Amino acid sequence: MDATSQRTAGPRAADALLLACADGDQDAFARLYDEIGRSVYGTCLGVLRDPDHAAEVTQEVWLEVWRTAARFDPTLGSARTWTVTLAHRRAVDRVRATQAQRDRDQRVLDASGEVEVDVVVEEVEQGLEVEGVRRCLDALTPRQRGAIVLAYYGGRSYREVADELEVPLPTVKTRIRDGLLRLRDCLEVDR
């Protein structure tokens, strides 16, 4: 049967072509592609909504048709239905795989705890904060500033600050407390 008579043979022409593909007939495969190729691509495009992805999945479907043509049973349905069903399943699988990848990527991003930051803005803000702290430290009494610098910037305990300044521990605690209260007011930190 030639191509013209197969096309006029009705809806079962594609069935005969698919059965011939099962026997390795490349010409039958090309004619089958011409016969139902648009339906396969249209199905993929309808599910995926992206022409590039649809073309990619369509190619995978035609490869699967060539490899599995022997599984086609014309008593269960037409070649068009069988092929379009393969296309629909492949397209849905692609959607699910893409969504699963997005979900995995989002979980990794959420778990990383990393927040995108603008390095320049952060450096400017940090510079402004440092400048504000310096300005407020300069507003303290020398005794308060000395105790706070030793404790917070020097990493010393209250006892070590008291020993270094040669003053009683309660005096150091008072200087640091009063100095921190003045720093808080100067920096306008919420209470």
C-alpha cells in the first residue's frame, strides 16, 4: 500500500504505519510522523505551555514510539490515541519533574539561611553604625569609656577590668552600667 492509499484508508492508516514501525520500517515511521506529528506536538504544548519544552518532549515521544511500537495493540485503540497518550504522559512527567526540581531548589535555599544582601549598602550601614558608636563613646566620661572599652572591646570580665583599673568591682559595674545607659540613649536604641 503506498502513502496516498494509506492516507485515504481512513483512521486506521496510522495503525498500519505504527505496526510497520514495529518491524523497523523507517519509511512508515516518517509517514506516521507526517500523519500525527502535529497532534503529538500540540498535546505536549497544551500541557507544557512552552514551545521549547514541548519540542523537546515531542522528540522524546517519537523516540519512545520508535522503540516501543511493538507494544501497540490496534484492538485496544488507534495509533493516534496511543501516541498522543504517550505524549500527554511524557509532558505531565516533565511538568512534575520541573516542579519537583523547583521544590528541591527552594528547600535548599530555605535551609541555607542565606539572605541576599547588598554588600555596598551593608558596608555603608556598618560604617554609619561604627561612626555612631565612636561618637557616643566620646560623649562618655573617660572613666566610663575606659571601663566599657576594656570590657566589651578588650574582652575582659568585670573582675579583670577592676583589677586593671585598680578600682573596686562594684565601682566598675556602676561605671559600665551608667556608660551603657548613656550609650543607649545616645544611639537611640529601643528600650
